[in-house]
Amino acid sequence: MYGTRFDNDYATFPPTRVALAGYGIVDIAITFRASETFDLYTRIENLFDQEYEEVLGYGTMGCTAVGGIKMKL
């Protein structure tokens, strides 16, 4: 969870200080050992597709999922 943050709005002159809303995101990661050699994994970031800004005017990624296989040599 992140609380209110402050940033500068450079679209105005002189730049004004603005408050960015607080937000919370949920990330999950799961790994399954299929054998001594192979692991299956998945990771989901921003599970609930929360819209938020870390910097004024710059959006962030929506829900993102990644998965794959890890092989140990």
C-alpha cells in the first residue's frame, strides 16, 4: 500500500505541487517443481488491474502475466 504522494505539475507555469492518490496493488507468484530438472512458474502483477500513477501524467502497466519453464543443468 502506498499513501498520498506529491509531485510537480509542469503543465502549468509556474509548476504547481499536486497530490497523487494512494494505491495498493496485488502481485502473486507460483512455482511448481515438476521434476528434479524442471520447474513451472507463473507471476501475475497488478492482479486487479488497478490504475495508478507513480509520476504525474505517466500511467503504469495494467494486469500482466508471465509464465515459463526453468531447467536446471
